[in-house]
Amino acid sequence: MRPGGYPKGVQARAWIEVDLAALWANYRLLAGRAGGEVIPVLKADAYGHGALPLARFLEGKGVGRFAVATLEEGRALREGGSRGRSSFSGASTP
């Protein structure tokens, strides 16, 4: 994934490349050792890696639940087309 929005001919000085094969291999490794459900944490836009694309990828592999820090993050996943369940893992105040 590479950030957009730069004028034509201007290159980004930094970008993120997500190896989806490695992500899936790590998920399977953890799931095999956990003895229970593994819930990927997608808070803070998956720590800057793009929560929605990662959620879509993982849903395509059968993952059905994600952890987010805020209700807004869960809503953004839902509005972006994610059908997985979002678990709220952040602090809440009255």
C-alpha cells in the first residue's frame, strides 16, 4: 500500500508495504498455538497499515471478529463494508 495524494511526479519519502502472505501465515501460526479464537487488533487504522483493507483481506480468509479502540473505528469498518464483529477494547468514560 502506498499513500496517494501527491502531485504528479512527486514521490513519497516513506510508504508502507504489507505482506499479506506473511500476515496470514502469522495469523495461522498464532491460531494454531492459541487453543482458542485469535482476534486481530485493527485499532488506530491497524497501527497505520490500513484497517479496512486488512479487515477485508482477513474476512476473505474466514476471520470474523476484530478489536478496535473506539466506536468510531468500529463504525468506519462497518461503513467500509466489513461484516466482521468489532470488539471494543479501549477505555470508556461515563
